Amino acid sequence: MYDAIIIGGGPGGYVCAIKLAQYGKKVALVEKENLGGTCTNWGCIPTKALLTATHLLDETKEKADKLGLKITVEGFELPKIMAHAQKSIMMSRKGIEYLMKKNNIDVIKGTGEIINKNKVRIKEANQEIECQNLVLAHGSVPVIFPPFSEVEGIWTSNEVFKMDKLPSSILIIGGGVIGVEFATFFSSLGTKVIIVELADHILPYEDDDVAEEIKKAFARKGVEIKEKSKVNTVTKTENGYKVSVYLPDGNEITYEVERVLLAVGRKPNITEDIKNLGVEIEKGIKTDDRMKTNIEGVYAIGDIRGQVMLAHVASYEGIVAAKNIAGIEARMDYSAIPSIIFTNPEVASTGLREKDADKDKVKISKFPLSANGRARTMLENIGFVKVIADKETDTVLGMTVVSPVATELIMEGVIAVRNKLNAHQLEGSIHPHPTLSETTLGALEGIVDKPIHL
């Protein structure tokens, strides 16, 4: 009898298993494929490995001569770039396997079929295991639907990591996080990229000014962006695909491309045995802030909840679930989740966005990257830091960063929002010079008084 069985070895499941083991619990982790889940094997890790290669390529091409460096870029070898991604996957996976052994967690490879809340069958071995608590961490799968599901060879994000040949052109359906990251990768390698986004602008969950900055960067690479537009038909041709797109003015445009990538997000992986278990489902599995479902002893974490589908959120949900299983009161706090996007420049945000703010109740201060000394030394001029604060107290409610290493810089905002710090406390903390973090300081100065360097 296990204290807990966790189905799914992604960033939610394996972190939950480790935390439970640290609390002295006997744990089984059931995973039908590879440890690390989507993030390690088909998402975060391989995508960032590919983008690291193309970022270096961009840096060399665009900046070497201006910096006085005589470097000739002969090109690239796609097999080596893909091999780097695979090596990154393997190293991450091996690291998780080591942690499982170190913490004495029973890892069972196979498909976990739920018989009831206390019993799971391992399908391949026809073996049954029992538990006091069950954690559902099945993750998510790429969204694919008609007409795209009916056309042979349409890519999802999974297929990109299997490619052995770079397409000369690609039309990406969806301008969200997945779409713009792959647009960054392919355009850097010289592929003609078209993005079709149904919403008012790419990165629809971010503010308009964020999208405008990323569009500037894409324009330099020749990326074509069609917003408020919808793919009407996709037809397979001898050399690729013919795609017709409805434009916002009512006209229709047709593209002929080698590849089509459907990047409209992912959906919770809710299997029939989960439905039969009787957990409440609203888009994903419904839980309270302790990660408990409506069934006693059954928890759900990560993408299967269909809420904030981010690896770092899944991991923290796993920790909260583990604590509650171990009898330690813990609740999830979603107030300061960092959202990060590895475009070039990067995008990161946390807390309140400007588009969601009541303009009468907040102060908004924005400091451009072009006014930052370190950015000038790096030949960077696209981007900004924006701070949103309460008008009465100057408490930081949200922060958005568009900048090189924005995904690292955002932590100042996360800590501020999570701990309800005010702009005076952050502005009164000496920021090192010359650094990109001074862009954040400039935005904070705009909340407190006036920016010095504008």
C-alpha cells in the first residue's frame, strides 16, 4: 500500500513525488513514456535548446561587424542543432531519474488505469497497485481539430522536434507563446514564416505594446503577420500546402508553403478512466486551492486542470498537493505567476496587465530599453519595462519586461507582487550599474516620482 500514487511524471508529477518522499511517504510514480513529461521531452527544454542556437546565430550575424569582430557565419547544420536539443532532453531526463532513485521513489513504466481512488492497474503488466491518495498529473496534448486533423502531415509542436530537413517556408496557425517561439526559431534559420492569429494581435494574453515590440523584431526578419485573420482551408499539394486565409477586411489571401504548423495550444489529457472516477470536470479537472478534487484523497495538478498550463505552476501545484497529503496545510497562490516567452527579445510578465487594470486606480510607468546604458553596449534597442502600481499605496500590482534576459529580470516583479512590496522599497534598493536591471529601476522611479534617465 502506497501513501500516494502519482500518474504522470512531468514537472508536476515528479516534483510532487520528490516532496512526498522528503516527508517520509511511500510513493509510486507511474509514467507511460519518459520522465519529465511534455516540458522535458516535447516543450520547454528542447524549444529553448533550439532557440539558444538561433539566438547565437542572430547575435553573430547582426552584431559582430558593429562590434569590430571579423567573424564569418558560414551557415548552420540542422542535424547538430537537433542533436543539441536531444542531448538537452536526455540530460534533463537522466537528472530526474537520478532524483527518483535518490529519494527511493518507485517508478513504474506503463499506462496507469484508474480502477478506483485507491487502486490503479498498470495496463502493460496487468498489475494492480493500491494507495491511500491518488494524484492525477496526466498533463496535456496538442490541440488539433478539423480541417487540420483531416489533412496529412500538418505539424504540431511535437513534429518540429522530429524534423530532419528545414522547410523553406512555414505557415504557423496561432500567434501565442508556442507560435511566436517557433516563428523566432524558423525565421532565424532563413525560413519564410507567416503567422496567422485570430485575435486582435499576436501574444493575445499580453498587452498591445508587448505585441508591437515583438512585431518590430519579427519585421527585421521578414516574418509576415496576419492578425484578426482565420485560416479557411488547407489543401495538400505536390510541394507542400495551399492555405487560404480570411483577412479582417473580408478579403481572402492564399499562401503556398512547404509546411503548416498548428500552434493553438494544448488541452488537458483527460482519459476515460478519469471520467469514470467521477471527478468534477470543467474544461479540466476542477480542484480547490489545496489541489483537492471533489473526491476525498484524489488530487489533480498541472495541465490536466486546464487552467494555468505552465511547467513552473505544475511544479508548485505538486508541492502544494504533497504538503496537504502529508498533513501540512498549504494553498496555491496564483497572484504572481511569471509568464515567460523566449522570443528575441524575450517577454516576461507577472501580476496585473495594463489591459486588465482599472486606469483610475493605478499608476503605470514605462521605461524604454533604448535609454539603458547596458542595452546600448549590447546594441539592443527594442523593449521596455512597465510597472503597474496601486495609485494610493504605490504597491506593485504587475510588471512586464520586453528585453534580453527578460525571463530572468522578471523575478524582481514576481517577488514584489507576491509579497505586496511597494515601488519605494524596490526603488530604494540600489541596482547595479551598468545592467539591464536599471531599466526596471527607471520604471520604478516613474511610479515614485520621475525617472532620472528620461
